[in-house]
Amino acid sequence: MRDLEILMNPNKLVKHLKKPANEFTKYDIIKFIDDHHIEMLNFRYVGEDGKLKTLNFVITSKDYLESILSTGERVDGSSLFSYIHAGFSDLYVIPRFRTAFVNPFTEHPTLDILCSFYTKDGYPLESAPEYILKKASAKFTKDTGYNFKAMGELEYYLISEKSDLYPSEDQKGYHEASPFTNWENLRTEALLIIAQCGGKIKYGHSEVGNFSTDTHMYEQNEIEFIPVDPEEAVEQLIISKWILRMLGKKHNVVISFAPKITVGKAGSGLHIHMMLEKDDKNYIADDVGLTDIAKKLIAGVLTHAQSLTAFGNTIPTSYLRLVPHQEAPTMVCWGDSNRSVLVRVPLGWIAKTNMIKDANPQERGSVPYIPGKQTVELRSPDGSADLYHLMAGVILAARDGILDEDALDKANKLYVNFNIFDEKYEDIFNALKKLPNSCYESAECLEKDRKFYQKDGVFPEGTIDGFLKRLKCFDDKNMNERLFNNHVEIKKLVDDYIHHM
Ligand SMILES: NC(=O)CC[C@H](N)C(=O)O
């Protein structure tokens, strides 16, 4: 296992140090810096706005390097988080060696490391988003006996000046290739860089959303990852968003993760795939299909789906995406392969027919059957998601389902294996709960469910207060109806939040 992880790994530190990232020590980092003549070090951490911040160090001596890597640095927490008061604002940022990567954009060789926040007393900051996730993940493992694994599907639009050489078909961008899509090269450049920075990439492709105006082209893309520990799943998304935006700047195009760019065209989701692991085995499916524990997990996620939008759909334009017929969910239900449901069970290589041998009759000997790829996918979150809080909330919801004695029953009641928008099923459709349709409604749902997130101190009270305040401030109740067909106002709203999170 360990050797397989090192072999052919594109992460520059794993390659050089010949060990998996979670085994990196301070001396490994110093050795890498020394061997590669790295001149600078950046501490990176995620601010309240979801973006990667940076603190630059020049490596002036080995002593200095050792001291930064041993003790971290001091920062002004009140400028990073609104709920930290200016009077007691100093925090420590402590590097997590596992996350080190060579900065792909600096002129001078530079190593970046993600950091965690600590208080003046030397304890993790209870309200730090990455610590909230750590608490949720540890609680899940302790109470269920399983490890929660996850990955996000990162959808984005690339907006560039129009070229008419090979026009593309409106809304038919799915898996389109060059020359009928214009920015495949930027996507592949991003995929490679993300992998070299430690991201566990599954693949990248063009997505459905594809349209143009008189002057500009809008091309939707997607990058998917491999399920990993939840903290790593969030980190790889945040680093990927930064890399994509940096590449946008390099190529002079706009890259946006905004949930909706234009009404009537595909929006950008950030679906979360979930897995349950114990002793290197995935417990989401067995030989015959989805396991009972997976169904219970789904029931838990569905139970809290209406408040999870507070973390996963954080701006008014999020709710322009959650509309019928755009491959986005609107109702609380689950099903197989159907993209209108909230939790989808995608194909998971359950059948043991050995398709490779069928397609390659020349293949001799035994072709290994590789089980364990089944995931279940929450489809409500979008590119505005507050990722650490969202992931923590999803984990708590999954845990709640697994521990709930009635969860199987709940799951069975919410299962749909048809298109829920088909008129034939109107009665069933009307009996389902709806996802919130504004930030304001999401806040109301979170308010009702806040005790659940705050239980055992996972989400501090102040964190939930902060979400409620921000969501309510948008004052966007009934926004969908208010803005109906008002293209000027919608465009203004989209532009206001084009680079949110
Ligand atoms: N293929 C897909 O699942 C597309 C998803 C869609 N873009 C969304 O908004 O969620």
C-alpha cells in the first residue's frame, strides 16, 4: 500500500522524500528545502472569505527556518475572522507538514504549507473552520467505528473573448474536446499542477454548460478527485480553486465558481461524494448493492439537507441554480443515477462481469477485480460553499443517520426511481420536502437545526450566529419571484458574487 502510494506519485515532495505526505516531518521539509535550493516559505491559511491567505518568509538561515517550522508565527485573527475581537486578536498559525507543496507560480523557488490556528494558550482555536471539521470527523469515527471519506466535484466556468473558428453547440459541452472547446489546455495544465501540489485527482472534463454572447464564450469545466480524509478533501478543493484562478490570471481569462452565471444555462455545483471506510474496505456497497449502513447515512444527510444549504449555498445566486431541469436538486429525496434527486447513487462497478476481458479478448491470465468504488453523492452544494463548515455539517448529518434506529425506514420512504418532475408523480412530488429557495430560508432552517450542529461543541454558538447574520443580511426572501425575467438585475447580482468563496 505504502509503496504503491509513492510510486508514480506526482507530488514533488513525495517523489523526493520517498514517503507518503502524512509521514512528512519537520526534518523532511528542511531536507527538501535544502536539496532544492528553495529560497522562500509561505504560510497559507483559509480566511473567513474561503480564500487562501499568505504570509511570506525569506529563508535567511537554517536556524531561522527551524524556528519558523518549530513554533509557527503570530497573526492578527481579527482581520481574518470577523468574530474575533480586535482587543484579543493575536493567534498562532502552526504549519501542517503533510500539506507542503512547491508553489507553482512564484518567480523564486518557494514552498507553501497550510497552517492551523491556535490560541494564546496554545490550544486549537475552537472556532477555526479547519478545527470544526477535525472535531466532526473525530466524533464520526469514535461513534460509528468508520472513517468518513469524501471528495468534491469542482465545476467552474471559463469566460473568454469569443472565437468563431469552431463554434460549440449551446448547452452541449459535456465531455467536449478540442477544437470544439477552447480551453482544454488550461484544464489539463491545472490538473497536472494540482496533482504536483498534492491533490488526488480523478479526472477533468468539459461540462454541459456551454454558451456564448455576442462578445464572450462561457465554457463549463469540471475537476473530480479521489475520496480521501475529509480535511484533505477540503484542502484539495481550496488549493485547486486558487490554482485555477491563478491560471485564469496567467491566460487572461476569468475563472468563476459562481453557482449561476445565466438563468436557463447550467449552474456550477460542488457535489460531495461520500464513502465509509474501515480497514481499507469501503462499506457503501457490497456484492449486491448499497448496504443498509449507506442507506442510513443517506437518511441522515436528507434529514439535515435543508439546513446544510446554509453552509453549501451561501449567496443569493445559489438559489437561482436550485431549479428544475438543470441537473440541480430542488426536493429532498434520493435515487439511482437520476440527476434531479438530492442524493444520487452513481454507478459503482458492482457487477463482476469483467468488462476489460470482454473488450480485450487478447488479455490473458486473471485481470484483478477492484471493488470499493461506490460512493453516494450530495448534489445541493455549489461553488459558493463554505467548505470546512459544509464538510463538517455533512459528516454530523451522516453520523446522525447511522446512529438513528429509524433511519432505514426514513431512507425507504424518500427513495425515488423516476424523474420527479414527471407529472405522473405529482402526488409523490408534492409530499417531498423542498430545499430552501433563498439565503434567508436557509438561515431559518439553520436556526431550527442549530442545536444539532452545536452539540458537543463541534460548531461553536458564535459560528452559527455568524452564518445566520450573513445569510439574513442578503434579505433575499422570494428573490426568485422578484427577479423573474429581470435580466439586468440578475446580471448585477451575478457580477456582485462572481468570485465569492
Ligand atoms: N453532470 C452534472 O451532474 C451537472 C451538475 C450541474 N452542473 C449542477 O449544477 O449541479
